[in-house]
Amino acid sequence: MNCGVGNLERMAVIFRRAPLSTPLPLPIFSSSSNPLRPQVSFSASAASACMEAHNQGRTKFMDFPYVSAPHRDLMLDLVSTLENRLGSQLLPCTLPPDVQYYQNQTGTASATLHVRSGHKPSQIDFILGSWIHSELPTGGALNITSLSAYLNSSTDAPNFLIELIQGSPTSLVLILDLPPRKELVLYPDYIQTFYEDTQLETRRQVLEKIPEVVPYVSSSLYIRSLVSPTAIMARIDTGASGPGRMEEVVKSSINPIAKELLEIWLDRCACEEREVAEVERAYLEKRDGLVKKKTIEIDLGMSLPRLFGQEVTDRILESLQEFFTA
């Protein structure tokens, strides 16, 4: 049974990050540069154990065990493309094992987190991926998969965000965007560079021509204020056509469009340098910081307790503070 879109949105932890600014946003301390984190020397055996824990966490994240094969293939391709293109610019994930994978006490909800900070002086702030699975009291399950990539204040280029929220095998909400990091009404050249010249609007129009696709309007005015004019926010309902039709839409339509947007983001945003004046950097740091704070307060602080309880929520939020707090 499908749960309401309002419930889906409230439970969708991800990361509205800067986009929800990228949202999920957000400047980030690497594990070696955070002044609040004590420096610790590790023995070879301890380092090996840490690496093994990291590998196990990554394996669980890359499983995407509760979604269809086309859905899983899409997420695997996006994560692999992102990590392969950025390569040495990314540090390993340093989240504790019980944050990389966690579940509630009854085992009816489970989730993963995969966060990798950017090496200095890379433009990458961090990338964040996750999946959430929760059995619904009415039957069926809620499945959310998401991937976000955030840039730091050395560039003013947009971030990247994709989130798929599925409440039943025949109902899916898609959010796909390059969330802007500047106020567009003040910078028409920013619109031209990142949204008009890249023809992002044509991708949205192609998707909306599919009969089963209708625009999705978020109930959150805050979220609607953060996405770009070309954001793809769509609800796909294959109804009587069944799960097979949903898999077809994901494979033949959502997959190529999502990959195109990621390639555009990598080419035009992540891997292209932009000159940013000192005063502009201060603005970006302030804006990103505000968005990150809101993400923690609204998306994570309100959604996680309903699924995993307060104890698990506190553990997750504590580990994410360094990424979401300027």
C-alpha cells in the first residue's frame, strides 16, 4: 500500500542537503583538519581494522538490497561515476560502523550512510549517499535512495542531488536537480551558464511527457525555495500497469536523464574552476551554513526519530555534525 507523498517527504532523510543546497550541504572539515577532533595514532592492526570496517560499510551501502534491479543499477552507476571521476579528490569514508549501517530495535527499519570529504584544495566539500528501508504498518515498505554532492566556497557552482522515494512498487517520487548556491534573480549569468546553456529544462520536459509522470509539488515551501527553476520533481504512478512498467520507466527514462545531469555537473561544476572573490566566498559560506543547519534541524532531526528512535538518531546526528556544521 502506498503511503501519502506528505509522509514520504517528511520521512525522506536525505538530504535535502543543499538543495536542498545541496543538500544537502554542506565548509566541511576533513577527519584530519577538524579542530574539535583529537588526533590519534593508530597501529597497523588498528588501521587494518578501520579499513575493514570501511569496506563493510561501503559494501552494505552499495547493495541497495530493497529496490528493483533497474533502480539498483541506476544508483550503482551514479555512485561509481561520481567516485571514479573525482578519484583522488575524495578521502575515504570515516563514519563509525554503526553509523554507516544502522537499524531500529525491531529490525523493521534499516539504513546506510556513505560520506566522503574532499581533499584540500579540491573544490569538493563532500559527497553523501544513503538508502533507507522501512516496513510500513499497513504493509509494503518505504524505500529511499539518495546521492548528493556538495562543493565548497572555492567555487559558486551548483551542487548535485538525486533522491528516489518509493512507497510502493508502482509509485515513485523523483527529485533530481543541480541546486543553485546563489540567488538567481541577482545573477542572470548564473542561470545562463548552469541552466540555460546546459539545456536542463529539456530533460525535465522529456520526462514529463511520459503518461505516468506528473509534476510533484513539495509541501515544504523551504524545499521549493532551494531547488533550481529546472529541477525535476516528479511523481510516477504506474498503477494498473504494475511494477514492470515502473522498472521500465526507471531504466529507459530516469536512468539516462540522471546520468546526463551528473555528467553535466561533473564537467561544468565540479571539475571547472570559477573565480570567486573573497567577499563572495564569505557569502557562500554563510548561505551553505544556513542551509546545512536547516537540514539537520528539519530533515534529519524530525525524520530519523520516527523511523529509528531517539538513541539511534542522536548517534547519527553527532557523527554528521562535522559535515553539516560550518
